[in-house]
Amino acid sequence: AQSVTQLGSHVSVSEGALVLLRCNYSSSVPPYLFWYVQYPNQGLQLLLKYTTGATLVKGINGFEAEFKKSETSFHLTKPSAHMSDAAEYFCAVTLDDKLIFGTGTRLQVFP
Amino acid sequence: DAGVTQSPTHLIKTRGQQVTLRCSPKSGHDTVSWYQQALGQGPQFIFQYYEEEERQRGNFPDRFSGHQFPNYSSELNVNALLLGDSALYLCASSLAWDRVGQPQHFGDGTRLSIL
């Protein structure tokens, strides 16, 4: 069965520092993987997705993620954090057309 | 182009009551999925509607039911509310023919509080 594990419920970085949010998946078939962001009192906004093809996926707001089948990982990165990146981030995998989410990682950005 | 809209934004109920939440999908989308997001958790799939029928269901009791209308909008009904039903309820829409691998679009949710 498909599942997602996000390592680290909280991540804190300084403004301008590298952001790395970790996601590992478990899937018996080639997965479709997503990263969503959730700002306070809002719904989920898609950052990026991996379906097939290029394993390095670029998303909105300067984020990117790399699909590594050998490591069953789909970590999210951003070279330089901005204060506006502070939010909750969710990794998700599709199972029979429904989304299975991880428990989320709260990103804090300090000036 | 209107995105996914949900109403109401906030709702307070007491135990044992019933509640109805509403969702209008993104323009052009025909499939609606509902998720429950408890505080500090990731969203959990409740069920999905397409062609006015429930197509998939997650691990939720029968107290949770839904409906989809001919205009693709949807309702989520919860009966006999429990304190544990307090959560953010998210609606997401997608296109049936292009569903696999395509992202679902989410509304801002309805915050349900049970007293």
C-alpha cells in the first residue's frame, strides 16, 4: 500500500539559507508524487508534482524536488529561504486517484 | 476562473447534531473529493464523487455521507457529531479523464468545531 513519511515535523532556517524538507514514500507501483503548501487558515496549494519523465521537478516560488527511486525519496528544496515561505508543507502520493498525505512539516524562517 | 469554493468558512455545532458542508468545484472540473484535516495532521481522504455517485471511500464511518449534484457541486453531511469530528474539512476538485497524475485543486476549507 502507498504511504508517505515526512521526516521532521518542524524545520527552522534563517532567511537566505537552504531549505530541505524530507519525504520518503512507499509504493508497490510507480508513484505520482506531490508537494503541497498550506498557509494559515487556507487550503492546500500545489507546489510541484512528479508523474513521469524528468526526475528533477521545478515548482512555484523557487522550490524543486528530485524523485530518487533507489532511495524512495522525494525531498523538497529551495536554495534561499524567504520569510514568506513560512508555512506547513505536505508531501503526498496518489493511490487509486486519491491523495495520501504525510503528516506535514512546519517551516519556520527567521530573519 | 473561479477556483474551488467552500461554505461556510466556519461552523460551530454541539455533539449529536448534524452538519452539511458545501463545495463548488473549479470551473470545468467534474470530480469532487473530500478530506478531513485534524489539527496538526495531514488531510485524510473521506470520499470522492463523480457522475453523482460515490466512487471511492476512505476509512470513515457511515455517519459521513455525501452528494453530488448535476452541476458537479457537492455536499458533505455528518450525522451524530462527535467531539473528534472537529477539524478542517477540505474539498478538492479534478477532471475525471485527466485525473491520474493530475493535481487536485483545493478550497480553503470549512473549520468545524464541536462543543
